[in-house]
Amino acid sequence: MVGMARIAVALGGVSLAVAASSQAAPKQYTVVMANMNYGALPGGAKVGDTIVWVNRDTVPHTVTARDHSFDLRVAPGQSGRMTLQKAGAFPFYCIFHAMMRGTLKVAAK
Ligand SMILES: [Cu+2]
């Protein structure tokens, strides 16, 4: 009985090590909205990562996907966070300011 318990513990350790090396920890990115524009978008974002959108303007902005897969509203001087759910390239815009637009690229995990 003692011997079997030891084997189980050893196997558990091996599977944990494999999981840790094949999946990177989620990252957090910040995008600043200022002067009626979106700042630089993250280049290497992946599913599971988080983007914090900071609004430095005195008017509200949104980060609204054209396919409606996300729709974040950010009040003036506030920030909002979004965890990326889907891989793909997502054109988005601000519903209040049509000239504000971008494309968010999200890689699979
Ligand atoms: Cu806006």
C-alpha cells in the first residue's frame, strides 16, 4: 500500500509539470484611449489574456466589436477590463465616435 501511494504522487507531479510548460500564464495589456483615439493595440494577445482600456478623455468611449463579440463602455477618466474569449481578428469601433476604430488580433491560447 505504501509503495502504490508513492507512485501516484510521482505521476501527479509529472502531469503538473507538463501542464505548466505547455500553457503560458495569462497576460494583461493596457490600451489608453486619449485625444479621441485608441492607443497602440497589443501585438501578441491570446485567448485568456486581459486588456485594460483606460479612457483619458473627458467623454465616454466604447470598445465595440462589429460582430458584437465584445462591447465595453468606459466612462471618462475610468478604465474597463476585457478578458479575451475568442481567437480571430476583430474590427471594433466606438459607438459615440465613428472615426475611432481598430482591429484587435487575438491568437489561440
Ligand atoms: Cu468614443
